[in-house]
Amino acid sequence: MREGYYTDAYFNHARAALLADDKHPRVVMQAFQRHSSMLGGMDEAIAVLKLCSHGWDELTVHALHDGDRIEPWETVMTIEGDYTLFAHLETVYLGVLARRTLIATNVSRVLSAANGKPIIFMPARHDHHRVQTGDGYAAYVAGAILGAPVGVTSDAQASWWGGRGVGTVPHALIAAYGGNTVLAATKFAEWAPADFNVTVLVDFENDSVRTALDVARALGPRLWGVRLDTSGQLVDRSLWAEMGDFDPRGVNERLVHKVRDALDANGHEQVRIVVSGGFTVEKIIDFEEKGVPVDAYGVGSSLIRGENDYTADIVLVDGHEAAKVGRRFRSNPRLERVE
């Protein structure tokens, strides 16, 4: 990274040209983006500057904090110093800010929609594994700022704060036991540590009400929750006689009510219901407004969609304004000096 390997070539070329001319302009660079967002990736971006610039002690950096709410065009960081010390890092620190702000913002919106209910951060399978650590941390920061629990599904996602991945009895394990959800759940519970919240997928046979009851009877107090994950192309068996006045596919409000009512009627009121499969901010808001009895939401690919692209401009050179047309230095009293 310090050698410019991850840098857009034109920044490397610009730096090389300046060094060849023995020119060392003292600049002020400001970074910003264009949305109302939750800032993510600032700690990581500063670490990039500290470790990979050619003279951190010669730079003056002011920045906002991870988790801060930011507005369109608001300056989130300024870097002042000899441009040749950090010209090769613009691609990297902007990319870090863009990715982590996207994750933090998406997670914060989902948490707000869920009205304080826990969410499970589940996009690991939808993206490259090397993004997991920082993405998981960005999700964790969003949860900490909003005071709402966020579970992540891999140890890599939890590594930056010393947590661990959480998860349910998966379809693959059920398949490995011949499609017998109860048997798979029982064997899983026998293996799981005592402090493990055993949660079981109950849609393998597309009969979530019956399967949820069977699992609850078999595991008793060891069962923490059941997870509904019916495919958006399928209709659960419990709804076959009711189709006609609503969309019966996937995990819908009527299916959740049926599972909740069945569990309660059979003495399993303590069993939580986790829902997943195509959940977005809009779908969660709809569920919450209708009072659907969900205890936690599993959200995957929608948390990594969208953009929070950042731009950085040199706005002062050797004390003189040098911004491109339409971009001027924007002071921000919220910025704090980074040591």
C-alpha cells in the first residue's frame, strides 16, 4: 500500500512527477460525500495514513468520528502537509470511507426501522471475504451508536471488537441428516456450548408451523428461537388454504402470525421468531407498522447495496485557494485534530 500498489495509477504518476521536479506543495485536502449518512471507516482511513504515508508526523489531520451523522457535502476529514507524503493514498482512504460508510448507514437505517429489535448482519455470502472484518465493525459501530444489538455471522466480522459469529442450524445440516430438522437440531444442540443461543431454520420441508412445533417439543428450553426463511418463490404449507387476498409467497406477516400463535398455544411462548429472506428497510417498516410478532431480523444483501462515494479535493496550495470550479474549502467546526 505504501508503494502505491492499490492506488489509481494517475496519483502515483502525479507524485512521481512532483518528486522528479523536487516540488513539495503544502496542501489542504478535504474529503466529503453527498448523502445524509452515518460515517464509517474513519479509524481505518487514519490508520492507512499513519502507516502508509511517507511522514505521518509531518501531516496535520482533522476528522470526524466513526458513527457520526454527516450531511451532504460536509467535510469529514482534512489532511494538511506536503502532498508528496500522501498523494499515493487517496484511492485507499476514500475507498475505505466509501465502503464502511455505506455499511454503517445501511445498518443504521435497518436498525431504526426495526424499532430496537436485534438484527443479524448476514451479507458475508454476498461479497468477497476480504471485506468482512471492516464491514462487521461498521455494522457493530452502527449498533453501538443506536443502542441496538447487531449480531454478525462470521468470526472475521466480529474480530475487531473481540466478538464471535452467530448463526442458526442451517439448511445444509438438516440436509446432512436426511432432511430431518428435529434430528439435526437435536444433534446441534448436543454439540453447542451452554451459552449458545440455539436457533433453528424451520422451512426445510416448507411446513414452518409443524416444524417449529416439532423442534420446540424436542429441544424444550434449549431452543432459543426458530428462523423463518421461506423462499420468495414458495408458499408455506400452512397458507395453502388461504391464498387469494394477499401475496402468500416467502416470509409474510400471516405466516409469522401462524407460527407465533401455534407456539404460544402449545406452551412455547419463550421461543423467539427470527425472519430472513429478502428483508429490506421497507419490508421491515411494513412489518413493524403492522405489529408482526418478529423478535429479530436477519438481513443480507440489502446491507451492501447502494453507494456512499467520497471525493477528495485539494482546496489550498501553499496557503492559496486552489479548488476546482464548484469545489471550495468548507470549514467544519466538528472536526477534531488527530494525534
